[in-house]
Amino acid sequence: MNQEIYRAIRDRILFLEYEPGQILNEQQLAKAFKVSRTPLREVLSRLEWEHLVRILPRTGTMIAEIELNKIMNVFQIRLGIEEMIGELAAEHFGAVRIERLEQLRLACGRLMDHRDRRALADIEFELRGLFYEAAGNPFLTEMSERLYAITFRLWYLNMDRGDWPKEVRSVQQDLEVLPEIMTRGDPVEVGRVRHTQLMSHLERIRSKFLGLTQKDSSVEQAGQGN
């Protein structure tokens, strides 16, 4: 598979340059990337397997819609996987990566008055990369990345909704908590914190997507628990 084309199309999907529901024409894509349709089809098949596109016979390739129910199901799986990655990373995170967490926190703070969705996403990507490196399990990384991509677009879309400083602050708060617990290196504690952080992230984007206030969301959750 042509990795360069794969990364280019995947990035355009994740960062909403290709809009959900948009139809891509294979012939036009092949011409744009200066390749035959065969390597392009390999890339599109991979993206379909990752649930980022749907290949429609005699129509083209449709960018997958953002479906809240599907994303909630994926988040259920991600909770366990991210906790496991945190546990594996805890004992091997090291001083260099802990220092990098502090640098990311400072970079996050600089975005407070400067709306830049891509820059905030890049901070999140690097944070995840630090955990992947420390965990040292390529199969777990591959699974996590695939699931993360399915949920990412909803977060990226929601960044334009509501209070930008609050969105930045949520990422910054995650980065403030992590250095201390990573220094202690307790796998159970790290896994639990990563689980809690993802739950908070999930609730925040879900509330934004549904147009709920935090109070409304809490009431709805209470109702579901009865």
C-alpha cells in the first residue's frame, strides 16, 4: 500500500478537509496523486476497513458520516484499551518523556488566546505518542490508533463549538496531572487516571454534540441509570 497517499487522504478525512458524506471520485484522485487506480484502491480499501470511508459500487467512495451512536460504542472499547496502555507505559515512561509532558502543557497554555484546532490536536497526538512509545506494544498501538481515528473527527468538529479556552484547558488539565503520577510509576494508578481522563473527554464532546449543558447531561445520565 502506498503509505504517502494513505496518510494524505486519512489526514484530509480526520481534519475534515473531506467532509462527512462527501463522494470522492477515484479517477480524479488517481490523477491528483499521479498514480494508477490500483494503488489508490488499496488505500481506499484500507480506509474502509478503518471505518473512515464507504466504497459505493458505481458511485464512488463516500467519506464516513459522523454517527454518535457508533462513536459511543467505539469509546466503550477505547476506555479499556487506553487504560491498558497507561498501565504498560507507567514503568517505562522515564524522565525525558515526563519533561516532554511539561513542554506540551506550556504549549497548550499558549493556545488559550489563539484558536488553532490543528495545533491543539497535534499536542494530543504527541501525548498519545509518548504513551505508545513507553508501552512498547505495536499491536496495541495499531488497535488504539484505528479506534481513535473513528472518534477524532467528532472532537475536532466540536472544537469550533462553544468556549475555546475551556477546550484548551481540558487538555492542559490532563497534562498537569500526568507528570506527578508518571513519576510515581504505579501502573494501576496511571491506568485509572487515563481511563478517567478519557471519560471526561467523552462526556465533554458528547454534551457539545447534543447541545446539552453539563447539568442537562448529568440529569440524562442519572435517568439512564434508573
